[in-house]
Amino acid sequence: MIEKVLVVDDDSLSREFLVACFRDLGLEANEAASGEEGLERVDTWSPDLVVTDLRMPGMDGMELVQTLGKRHPGLPVVVVTAHGSVETAVNAMRLGAADFLLKPCSPDHIEVVMRNLQRRGKLEADMAEALGA
């Protein structure tokens, strides 16, 4: 169940928009302005989902996806970017991203992604229970 979302984006307007969208969906949302700050927040705040911009100075979104995959396996990460292509989306998914959004994204699109992630999480939990894990 996704209840806490961490938004990682160096662009303050994008970050504030995404945080507001998640709060409008009834979720607790926190923010970080860099990949490095995002890693610290994950360790101290324990979100259920990380949403990260792709292009950021320092640690970019792809590196954040990889690092989170190693440190926090199972933590879903959604990559958001204004500079997307099919190749970029495929690379993000190969590195472990749960989904990929193109900026500008609408609140409706964010809600669809959230519903899909919630369904996927429930299916995985149901499968684990059925298998006795």
C-alpha cells in the first residue's frame, strides 16, 4: 500500500506541483531537491514510493534508480522527465524503475500511475501470500 511518496526534483515548480498532486490523492508527500538529498530522505523517512526527475545536477535520476534498487529492493521508483524518449524509458525500466512519466504530466495521469502501482503491489502481496512467503 502506497501512503508516503518522496518527490525528488531539482526544479522547485515541478517538485511543488508533484507534491500537491500526491497530497490531493490523499497521500503523505515529502520532497528532496537532489538525488543525494533523496537518498537521505529515503533512509530517514521511509517512503513507499519515490518519484524522481531524470536530469538533475550531481546524482541524476538513473543513478538514483540504480542506488535505490541496491539499497532498498522492492521500493518502487517512478521516473519523470521532460526529455523522454522510448529508449530513455526502456533504460529506466531496465534499471528498476516501476514506471515513467513525461513532463508536463497531468494530475489525472499521475492518478492512473498510482492506481497501477497500487494494483501491482496488491497482486505481488497476494502472490507472496499464496506461495506462503
